[in-house]
Amino acid sequence: MSDKSILQRYALRVNEPGGNSMGKSDADAADDLGSFGWLRGIRDRAVSLELRKKDGHILAVGYGYMDKAEFDPSEGITLSVAGQKIRIKGRNLNAEIRPMVRLFEGIARNRVPWIVEADRNISLLARDGDTVVDAIEW
């Protein structure tokens, strides 16, 4: 039998290269899908949703304070957070961009940790089926 315990063999340590106190970095926890992030783990849930405007302004809202989320193909996504309305406008906001991955459904399931507005160049270069967030308004 080995001198190392099972815990020591499989756990990452803070002083090891690539190790940290949580066992995985934030970059490893979510996929960057261009307009939004998607938590990888099937049971992972985001505590808050970061809304990133192209001018650098960022608003983080807690999923626990989200009263309602509505998707209207002609209007976009409307979030009601503690009495404040947040509007997300763009293209393909509920299109399946990967199997079982859709922006609106991800918001409804707390799987989206951030959403970012696209700048004009990215918006123009996006393919027809890509999710593109043109504006976030609060």
C-alpha cells in the first residue's frame, strides 16, 4: 500500500503548479461561447449574472433576486430583478448553439455566469446561427 492517502493523491494543492484552493480555476468552470458563458458541470449553478456592456460598464445581479425572465423573439429577453427591468437585445437569443445549450434556457436554469454585448465588428462577422447580443439595457 502507498504512503500517500487517496485524498493526497487526487487533490490539487495550493503550492502545486496549476493548483488552487478550490481545485479548479474560474476559467475551467465555464465555457466562453462568445456572447455568454456556460457553466460546464451538469449540477453547477451561478450565484449571479454579470451583464457586460461594450463600454466597460458591468452590472452583476443575483439569480436569487430574479423574479421573472421572459423571451419574446421580437423584443429579446426581459429580466425582472428586484423590481428593475433589464432588456437583452440581439439575434438567436434562444437558438441552440450547441446540443442542449441556449442562452435563454441557460438563464432560466442559472447556468449562465455572464453575458457580453458584441461590438460592431463581431456583430457583422457573426454567422447566421450565432447568438449575438447587440444591447443590454438597464
